[in-house]
Amino acid sequence: MKKVLIALDYDPTAKKIAEAGFSMAKAMGAEVTLLHVLVNPAMYASASANMGVWQIESVDSFEAIQIFETASQKFLEKVKKHLGDVEIKTIQKEGDFVEMILETASEMKADCIVMGTHSQKWLENILIGSVTEEVLRKTTIPLYIVPTKKRD
């Protein structure tokens, strides 16, 4: 195994997923790339502005997109710093989660994709059934799934 792609979202479990994927990659001497996918940042911006979450009503959508792209890059850099390896690469893409994860894995010729499951009882099937399961069904390379549900 030479290249590992770790796909992360803003969920609080991202740290656990990054640590597990990084540990596996380092044990095998593999290069690590962290990926975060923005699903239509303009949509987030308008929704957030409407809810008053980001208070960005006064900025245009180009500025809003830049805000989310900057936040995404800061998130990836924070994870990279936490893992303590300056050799880690970071990539942010915009589009459909599944398509961008598979496209990035193909482009970088990844040997493994690392993802998490956000299993929380009744949501388990919905969340696993969406992104992680779809990547599992469509990928031709190994997928390392990190369960992130809380243990009782």
C-alpha cells in the first residue's frame, strides 16, 4: 500500500477517522492525503444566511463560497497539524460526496480509501446507506471503514 485517501467531513468524529486512517497508512509506509468535499458551497451559504447561522447576508455568493472554501482548508490544515506529519497532502473539492471521493481516489491512484460511519441507531442505515455504502458499492479499491458510534 503506497497511497491512502482519508475522506473527512465536519462531523466531530473526523478526528477519530483521521487518526485511524493515518495510523494504518503509517504502519504500511503509505503516503496520506486528506480530502474534504464541499457539496455546493453556494447552497450552504444561502441556507446559512437564511438561518442566521453565519451572518453572511450582506456578502454575495462568490464571497460566501470563498468563506466556506477557506473554512474547509483551515479544517484540513488543523487535522494535518493534529496528526503531526508535514508530508500529509490536503485536497478540497466541490461536488457530490461519492463522485468526488471516487474521482480523487482514481486521480491519485489511491490504494485505499478511509471513511467513517456516523452510526447513531435509527440514523445508522440512512447515513451508512448514503455516502459510505455507495462508495463501497462503486469503488474498485479497498475501503477502510471506521465505525464512529459511541460505545455503551
